[in-house]
Amino acid sequence: MKRTRIDSESKSSPLGWVGEAPRILVIQQKMIGDVLVSSLICENLKRNYPNSEVHYLINRFTIPVVENNPYIDEIIVFEDLYRSNKIEFFNFLKKIKKSNYDIVIDAYGKLESNLITSSSGAKTKISWEKSYTKFIYSTTVKPSNISNDGYGSAIENRINLIKGFRDLKILSYQPKIYLTENELIIAEKKINELDIDKRLPLVMISALGSHVNKTYPISYMAEVLDFIVLKTSAILFLNYIPSQKKEIEKLYNLCQEKTKKHIQLNFYSENLREFLAILKSCKAIIGNEGGSINMGKALNIPTFSIFSPQIKKEGWNSFEDENLEHSSTHIDDYRPEKAKNDPLNELYKEFKPRLFLQQLKLFLFKNVNLNRKEF
């Protein structure tokens, strides 16, 4: 899968120690948010060194968020099969070795990527500082939970993996998703076919997290949806997969009757690219912090995220400022003493909507506002 190459914004000299046209492999397995953030490594390398060939190793289900990315020359797929079949995994490692990479940047840093990096034969191998894997890598970087530049530690840690490259300038801190004009047209057509008042704003709801531990209690989420509709009269699209339909129906039934009329309960996206194009048509995305919130940011859609108590907010609350284009809330903002001591289920019980509704109100006024009299 070849990509269009982009002229460099930086005329600095190339990587130096590996020649003028190095082959680079960036590894980031697992979740969508991680894949989006680590795509910044690909972008900054390609923009600084346009003669390089940048490959990105990711899981198949995350391909849609980096599809058409002009800074990735080739996507290498790590199939689920490789985890259960040692022979298939061994054959995959042989293909990696034959690819003759000069540089491997392992942003995943787990056993699978350790083995991939070790098998690559690359002279320059970069990853996270860990005592039990340091012998694999030529350069290691110590990750931090603290955001020093306001982009969130998840982004800043990835950027730190490439700061040692000679003459490299950091040209982007913002992950991006690239949609085609045709994808946007199809999404617009699908929305226009709905029996809704086209004058009303559209809001995407991240209704459920990727796991129960990352899902705001649905009784509380119902209160949030009631509040959004009260303040904006917005049409609500609920982001979920078919296997979550029962939980979504529970959420729907907990909402007020007025709110139910604004929820498009059976509005499905056929695939992730279609979801992204529909999200691009929305005024905002609100709800559980996770992949969909990160996709919203990558599409320049305003986001309001509700963090799970188990996630450190400083890692993923990127691009938040007084303009309120992106805003987030965490139990630690209101009950720090409990966040340190209470079990997760108790923390979620304490994390009631009334704690952050004023913050949400300001976000809605700035980004979604329709019912001015309600503010």
C-alpha cells in the first residue's frame, strides 16, 4: 500500500548515520488512540527527511485511522493470527528481517514488538527505557506521566522518541485523519436521508468505553444526554458496535422522553471510515474518553471527554486551553482525596454529573449552542 510522498518543510540534512534514504519502521500495536498519536512519529520523520521510506506497523482494525496518511509510505499489518500461531509469527519476523530496515522506532515496547525489533537487523533501534529490554535497543527514552508542553504526555513521550535525530525539527504535535471528498459526500447523503430537523446541530456521543472500567455509569450518562438536549436541542448520534446494543438500549430508556426524540438510536456506520466521515459532520463529540475522542481531535472536532478514574488525565487531555475547543473532566478534579484511596466502582459512583455540568455548559455554549435562552 504505497503512499504519496510530501515535500519536506525542513531542508535540514538527513539522518546522517544511516545514509540519505533510510528505511524506517515505526511500531505501534493495539488501540486506535495510540496508533493516531504514534502516527506523529511518521509525519515528523517524513517531513524532515522526505527521501526516507517510512513504514508503520499496526493492527488491522486500526488501519482506517491512518488510511490515506501522506506521511506513511507503507502500512505493515500485525495480524491477530501471529499471537496464536508461533509458525506464522516466525514467518512474519523473517519478512521483517528481509525488509532491511535501517531504523526501528518501537513505540509499543511490549514482548511482540521487542521480538520484531530484535529480528529486524536494524542498526538504530529506539524504544522506551526498561531494564529488561535495554540490550535490544541502541537508544532508549524514559517515558513520563507529566505533560511539560501542554500536549499531553502521550504525545510528548512519542515526540521524545525522535528528538535525538540530527537536525530534526518537530513540525507537528497534532495527529490527523485524512478523509476523501467522496467519503464526506456519502456521509452527508446518509445524514440528509434521516427524518430530522436539518437546522439542529449534530453531536456524536461516545456512549460506552472500550471496557466496563472505562465506561461512565449509564445512569449518569443519561443525565448528561438530557442536559445536552436541554441546552442545545442537538440531534445525538450514539457511537457503539452491534454487540453493545443492549447496553445502549438501557441508556436510551433511562433518558427523558424529550431526549429520546433527539437520539438516532438505529443510526449505524457501516465501517470505521464512514463513522469518521459522519463524525466530521458533527459540531462536537462528547462522552467516554478513548479512541473516538482521539479521532475527534484528529478531525479537528471539538471534544468533551469524561475520563475513567483509572486513567491519568495528564496523558490524554491534549490541546485543552481557555478556548474550550477541547475540554475534559476527571474525578481527581473534584475529589482528589478519593481518587487516591477508593476502589474504581466507588470512584465512578462519586463522579456524578452535577460535578461537571457547569463545565459542560460552557463547552456547549462555545461549540454547539443553539438554545441561547437555555444558557
